[in-house]
Amino acid sequence: MKLIVNAASHVGCVRQNNEDMVLVGDRFIRNEVYSDEVNLEDKNRYLLALADGMGGHNGGEVASSDTLANLHYYFYDMPAALDTSDFNEAIFGWLVSINNIIDSKGRFALRYREMGTTLVALAYYENQFYWMNCGDSRIYRLHDGQLQQLSTDHSLNKLMGVARHSNIITNCIGGGCKTSYIDILKCTENVQPGDIFMLCSDGLTDMLTDEKVQTLLNDDADASLLCHAANEAGGYDNVSVCLIKIV
């Protein structure tokens, strides 16, 4: 199996700095476009992740970059041959650790106080695929031309069933959240040739409907074009997209 990966991260049209970051293998992406082809026959693990930071002028970009850097180190250093239960337990343990790290920075530096980040990821580990989510960044699957959101937003909108609490999240890494949790699901059986998985920040989904994104993906839009479409629709937030095509 091979992954064709295309990622883009853009500051948007309103914000002054980009608090999003994307991780593709060993590459950290912010304010740039990146593509890669990954042959999984040569690997026993591979990680794609996206983080949308929040909190002050510098705090959000620090929280997202620190979280992805820490996850990168932790994931590639995990023991081999963990089963699904042990894999989940290891990620839960990492979540506790990174929360302490992010919160501790805020205790020692006022500018980082209550900074936080979302996290969404697709992980390949020991011939299995897992997706994970903390916050309101999203993972989608395009299968047979139909786009489906796999993750559930950890947001007040989702909790209340209304759309007037935009950008208020109920779960994140750091951000003063005392009860952080992470959704993890093994999805190997749903990874089919021709599928496209999409990781994105809410800078995309707040600007474009799922129907619009589906149309663009079916017209072979890449990550950069999706970011451009979000900016054309207003670009009120940073926007980041990572597309993973299964070959």
C-alpha cells in the first residue's frame, strides 16, 4: 500500500499569525505546501497529524508545535507489537503527559497561560490504521465520491445541537482543560484503495460546507486549492488541510 500525501497550511485573510501546524511523517508544515509519497511496505509506523492552536498572541502556535513535536517523538519511540488495547492505553498516557507539559509552560510564563490546541491524526502502526481526535479539528473519508466525517467535534455546538456557539470547544490539549480526553478508533478495514482521508482545521469547515468540500475533492482539488477556497469564502481563521490518498 502507498499513501499519496498533500498538505497545506495558510494564515488566512484575517489573522496575523498562523497557529495551525501539520505533521507529515518527519515534516512539520506551517505557512507552506508539502507533498510526499509513502510506501508502507518499508515502514512499520507512520504518522499524519494536524493541530489548531489557541491562546494569546504566541501561545497557540507554541501549543500546536510543541504538541506535534512531542507526539512525533513519542509515537516513533513506542514499543513494537502493541495490540489495540495497549496502543490506546499508550496514547492516553501520552495525552496526560502533554497536557502537563503545555500547562506547565503557562505556569512559568504569562504569555503562554491557558494556551492549548486541538489534535486530529491518522496513524499507521504495525499494519493497522488508527484515527484519533481531541477538539474540533476533523478527519473525513471520501469513499466512492461520498464525503463522511469520521470524528465527532468536541464543541459546544455539537453538545447543544445548535450552531450559535462557533469556536467554543469543550475538549482540547492544554487550554486549562482539566479533563482532556481523546477519541481513538482502529479503522484498518475502512482504508480502501482510492479512498482519500482528509485532516483539517475548522478554518476550512467554518468557511465551506461538507457538500462544497466533497465537490472540490471529486474535482481533484489538492490541499492548497481547498485552503484557497476557504480564503475566498472569507478566510476568517487559519486554515490547514492534509489529504491522504490510498493507493
